[in-house]
Amino acid sequence: MDFEDYRRHDAVGLAELVARREVSREELLDAATARMAAVNPKINAVTQDFAASARATPAVGGHFGGVPFLLKDLGAAMAGTPMTMGSRMFEANVSAADSALTAAYKAAGLTIFGKTNTPEFGLWPVTESDLLGVCRNPWDLSRTPGGSSGGAASAVAAGIVPAAHASDGGGSIRTPASCCGLFGMKPSRGRVSFAPLGEGWAGASIQHAVTRSVRDSAVLLDVACRPEPGDPYFLPAPERPYAEEVSREPGKLRIAVFAGAMQSPGLDPECEAAVRETARLCEELGHAVEAATIPGDVAAMQAAAGVVISASITASLDAEAERRGRPLADGDVEALTMATYRRGAAVLAADYVRGIAALHAYTRAQAQLFETYDVLLLSTLGSPAIPVGWITEHPKLIGERLFAFMPNTQAFNNTGQPAMTVPLAWSKSGLPIGLQFVARMGAEATLFRLAGQLEEARPWFDRLASL
């Protein structure tokens, strides 16, 4: 199977070819590894290669029997492989067992043959760690693929795999999917188990995938949404498989439109124009669309999230330091991570509790919007993909530039709502622009129905980065 044949299919399509014996599992892996060899030196998306052991693993049937797949080097453990989390401190950290999500992927027949690049501990919306190196965007090698699932998105956009595991603690699925012209669904809190590793950032972090097609995302979520005993968050099982929702009519949705930026002064004009054009498209598709403001104290939410995240990082690093028998020292982690650690070390227990209370208050305020509307439409990012190194090149501007780039994603990690980015627009320079749609808690089905309709109206699957 050559690359042109391989890229014509999504993961579901490739699995169907294997099921019909038109292509073998080995041929698919050959195609994936050949593409990786051709493009990975340019983009640095795949940072661990275990194709040899994948070839020796017995084939398994399931939804994705034989389809090549990549795990992010953060969140999903795979027995016998390193999980560095993008940090020198964990370079020698080898997982003793599969996480529940990895086990579900294997049971579905995915051939996991590598791990993808991520910033240290997933802290940044760009992928530029000291350990794993800079990951680049296949649409423009001078630009970031986003983060923290930047390696996953870069690999999919470059055609190495049709879908890859990703996770999202403040936009880390939606940001790279938007930068790389992909579909990215962040499920509701409690939809995908983190067992046995424990929940990240007080439940803000969610695992799923970045994909080229909507149906791949739906089937992958069907595979993954299995509650595990002891999960602290739990949602009722979906009414029907998400794979079926993609082809169902969404009905006439009430869509609120916000053409601004929640955590910065404003959007890049091309992103704002994309929101307005997408609102017109939704009207053409029969939905009731109107401008709206988003309730809730965003500044209080942002401050509280900073407290929770920094305290969580401090707790994790202190636990590793205790295991090693020595305190954390300069050089163990990157300078910006150390600054986060020190901030977290100053957080009192009462501060943390007040932070959680502020996030809960924000969630209750935000939920009022979804008493009136089914879906919220807004820009995923503040701009198309930014140049590599842009956020950190001026130390005094890091915070300002961080939220100028990602002003609209963090809120929905803290509320726990499902949110997706859909590649519906492109900049004049040819960079993808993702549009974000948010639904009420547990309403992934609504989003998948809408996504299927949008994919049919404005198809993007055959629009691939040329590198």
C-alpha cells in the first residue's frame, strides 16, 4: 500500500480494508512507518518508535483491527514503554502496566507503534520541550502545531496516522487540532477514565484523540468511554453509540455565537471573521443562531485554575522527589516549570479549597447559558498557529501572549463540558482555523450530530498539509 492509498482512508476505512482482506495489518504498519521515516525528521512529532515490537504483537480484531496508532507521551501508560511527560525528570520512567485507556485501544485492535511529542507535563499550548525538542506544524514548519498534544496533531496532519491519542487540560486537544486542520473533541469530564493513574488538575484534564474524520473520533470514543471501578467522575452511558450519532440529523439547534475572546482583549481578525462566517453556515443549515454573551467571572476562573494547576504540579514533583530521596533541584525541570512549582509550593490548603469553589461557581454561572441554548459557537484560538518560540521569546510577555493565543479553551475544562474544534476556515496564508462548539455536560451526541452535518457541508478530509 503506497501513501496515496493509505491517506485516502480514515481509521474506520482502513479497518474495513483489513476486515475484507484487501490489505493486511502488516501492510498498514509498513505504510505508517514509511511515512514516519519520510516526514518525522522535519516535524519531530513521533519521539518513541516501537514498531518492531508492534509487529511481533499478535493481531486483534475489534473496531480498528490492524490500524496504526500513536499514544501521546503523557496520560496513557503502556507497559514496558517510557512515559516521560516531556520532562528530563521522568526520562527513565517506564510504565509497569497499561492504563485502562491503552488496554481499551489494544482490545479494539489498534496497532500502537509509537509515542508523540508533548511539552513538559502538558503545561503549554505549544510543543517545545527541552527533552523532546521542538515539534513543528506540517502546514508551515516555522509554526507550532499547538500543544500539549502537538506531536499527535502534527503526526495526523502529516499523514503518519489517521488518528492519534491526545489529552486536554486547558485546550490541549482543541488547540493542536485547530493549528493542524483536524477534528478535535474534548469529551465531558467523566466520559473517559484515567484509571489507574488518577485524575489531572482536579478533573480539568480529559483524554481522547485528534482525527481527520468525525466518525473516527466517534468510534474511538465508543471504544474509550468505559467507566472503571472507583472513578471519581461518572456519566451515564450514551443513549446509542456515538458512531451512529454522526449520521443522525441534529435537528434545529439553538446556537449562541460569541465572536470575541474570553481571556484576552480580542481575536485575530481572520478568526473573528471565521466565527461570523460559520454562524452564517449554521443558519443556512437550518439552526437558530444569535449573538450572546458568556456568563461567569472569567478572571476569577483563570486565577483559580492557576492555583489548582500549580499546586497539582507541585504535589506531583514533590512525590517524585520523595521517591528519589532528594528535593527538587534546578535543572531537574525546565525554568518555567520550576516557576510553576514554586508558585504551587506557596499555595495553602485553604487557597486550594477556595480555588475549587471558584471553579464550581464559574461552572454554575456558565451552565445558565445552556438553559437557553443547545450549543455555543466561538473561535477555538485567538489566532492561527503562531511561530515556534513566540510565546516565550519575551519573558515579560509570556502570560499576555499565552492567553492571546488560547483565550477560549480553558473555561470548558473547568466546567467539564464537551467541546469540539472543527476545521472550517483557513487564513489567507493557508493556515487552518478551527471553530469551537460547546454543549451542555454529557451532550457529546449533540456535538457529533452537528459535526457530521458540518463535515458534509464543508468537507476537509482531503485537504492535507504538503510539508
